[in-house]
Amino acid sequence: MKYPDFRFRPKQQVLTDEQLEAIHSATLEILESVGIKITHGEAKALLHDAGAKVDGDMVKIPAWMVEDAIRKAPPRVVLGNRKGERTVNLEGDKTFFGPSLDCMEYLNPDTNERRPFRLEDCRTTSRVADALPYYDWVMTINVANDVSEKVADRYIAKQVLTNTKKPYVFCCNNKESLRDIYEMALLICGGEDKFQQAPLIAQFTQPIAPLVHYDSSVDKLMFCAEKGIPLIYYSSVMCGGTAPMTYAGALAQGSAESLSGLVIAQLVKPGASFVYGSFTTIIDMKTTIHSYAAPEMSLMTAAMTQMAQRYQLPFFGSAGCADAKFPDAQAAAEAAISCFSSFLIGSNLIHDSGWLDHGTVASPAYMVLVHEIIEMIDHYMTGIDIDEEHLAVETIRKTGPGAQYLTNPHTFKHCRKAWYSDLFERKTWDAWLGEGSVVFDERLREKTLKLMQHEPEPLASDMLTELENMQKKWK
């Protein structure tokens, strides 16, 4: 008998097709009848001339304009590494995880000391991310408490671009700092043509929930569309805080906020690279925090992923983050459910991996722990090979009842395909005692400190010199 040769990728859905259409219809209704608030003069003129209704700072976008923008946007966005290799292909249900490298505070993995984040800490987190293969890209929010906030975004970008070769998603203060970071990327890529072939950077900017587009964000949106810089336009909504308490209402509002940015981008330049999304989670009514690990966040991220797949737009998601204060059992459980959900639903560009305490603490140790979880789930997602070799009927026939497979050539051929960890241990109790009784926290600490010594591939000396010259001009 010949068996079929195929592999099924595990998959989940949280919305039916009818529910997706209902959210889409509500999204269009919000944009058409409620509208968005926008004060940016040039963007308002673009929208008015294209057919939107502009009344002061309120803009109502007809459904046909939204649908037209969705059709014009590319279904695939590619990011490249320092070498010009196209390593992150955002389309369909392909998943790519990236750690957020900086935050307001830093958790020292050696001492568990928590303190304000410094520029040097970004060098550390960049190198740890560079060393971990299941992190495909990296992200920063431009925080360094020992550098002026007016230029911290550029200093942070320079640290990242010199300490990892991976694609880089960044936030920045304004269009001027965006231009400076873009120029650094052009230098490293070797010019505009090579940058367009494999963009090293992508810009993250966002509207303010509910339904407000502020001038600086629109400036950056339009600059990215003009220059061909991949743009993530991603609102952040809290059920019961900045959006309806009901999940469907929050999804519709978040979708409207992101798609209104898409309309502007496509008016600036049809075909501009755009990544859709919204961080939809709850406000914890007991603590008033914006939860980074509630199961509702994972559920709504999955729903937004399905909306992106319906629109054939790349999606920006969140997973691998925690409300826990340390990389402990709570943090591991919170990361596991969000990462597993994101893999199963097929989120594309997944950020915030490695953040603790509802998005206030960067932790190298937690980056390492989440990477282990990602690697484990990635192995699960490969599915099960079904063909004559893997069904092994002939091997079973030759071995026969009552025999063993430990020394069987078939076992030798396939045993290395199993997943093994150097962080999670499977020893017997006696073996564990005999090897020093090293508990998980200590194993995580030792692995993290070792990864912190990783030396990334350096930039050419002339590039480093030119980056230093650029830095002298930042004011």
C-alpha cells in the first residue's frame, strides 16, 4: 500500500466567517458614520480630495474608500537583515517572533535588581536577541533614561543596528528622528535600491484610542509611505477604558483605527507597505493596569489575526509578555498561552516577547525563557509527517511483537528529530541530585549570563565611523 505524503499544520480559529463579516461591517460603519479625529492639514486635504467628508477636524471615510485601500495594499511585506537577506516574509499565517529590547525599567538577570533602563542595557538585550535563533527580528520603543528623551530614539537605534544583524522595528519621536534612523539604515544597506529589496527597518506608530490621529503619527505615516519604509499602524485599545467593554466592539474600533491609517498611506502612495493590527486587551478593574497577559488579550489577538487574513494584510501581534514581575512560573504560563495561540492562529509579526510587569520591564532572562517556549511550540507546529517511511509498517513488521526499537536503524535515523532543551531538564531525581540539584531559576540565570557575552558580527569600520559622524549632528 502507498500512503499519502503530507503534513498538516495545526490551526485554530476563534471567529466564524459570519462573525468576521459582522466585525468588518461594524468597522466600515464606524469610519463612515462616526469618523476619525485628525488635525493634520495635508492628510485632511488628501482625504477630502479622495472623497471623504471633512468637517473641521472630523473626517468620515466612506466604505468604498476603505475597500479600495485594502485592495491596493500589498498582501506581503518583507524585511531583511543587515546582509540584505530577505529573512522575514509577512504573509498568510507565517509567524515571526521579535523581542522588545528596551522599556522603562531593566531587570538585571544576575542580581534581580530592577532599575531605570539605560542605553548600555540596549546593547545587552540586542546581543542576547542576536544570539537566539528563534527571534527573527527585534523592536525598541526608544527608552534610555541616561540620554535626553529628545535623541534617545536615535541612540537606541544606533545601539541596535550595531549589535544585531536582524531586522529592526522601532518607535521614534517625530519625522526628523525617523529620517535620521532611515539614513542609518540606508548606510548599512548600501543605498535606497538595496534597502527597497530588503528593508532593514520598519516603523511603528499609532493612533490614539478612541479614533484620534495625532499630527506626529500622521507625519511618520506619510513619510514611510513616500520612502517605501514598511509601516506598522497599530492602535492600542483597552476594553472598558479606551474602547467598549465588549470584545467585539473593541475589535471593530481597533480595526477602524488601523484601517483609517491604511487609507491615508494608500492615498500618499498606492501599494505602500502596511502592517495592520490593534493591541486589544482589557483594563483590569481590580488594578487598573493595561493587561499584557490576560487570556482575553490572546483571544482578541487571534480574532484580529483572522481579520487581517480576511483583508489579506500582514498582521502585527503580541505574545510572550507577562503581567508577572519576574521570569517565574506565572510569567512562563502567561507566555506559553499567548505564544501558543499566536502560532496556532498564524499571527505574522509578533512583538513584546520578553516584557514583564504589563509592559514596564525589559528582562534578558525572560527573553531567554520566552525563546525556549517559542522553540518548543515551533517544534509542535511542524506537525506529523505521514508517508510510508514515517508510518514505519515495514519496520514494525521486521521487528515483530515483543521486541525493542532502541537499537533499530530506523530509530537511529529519526531520533534526532525530537526536541531537546538545555534549559528544561528531564533527568531522574537521583541524576538531578548527583549533578548538583540545579533549580530552574539558576539554570536560566546561567544561560542568560552566557548569552550576554555573545559577540555579534561587527559593522565595517567605515560604517561605524559614519554612524559616529551622524550622531554628532543629533540635537
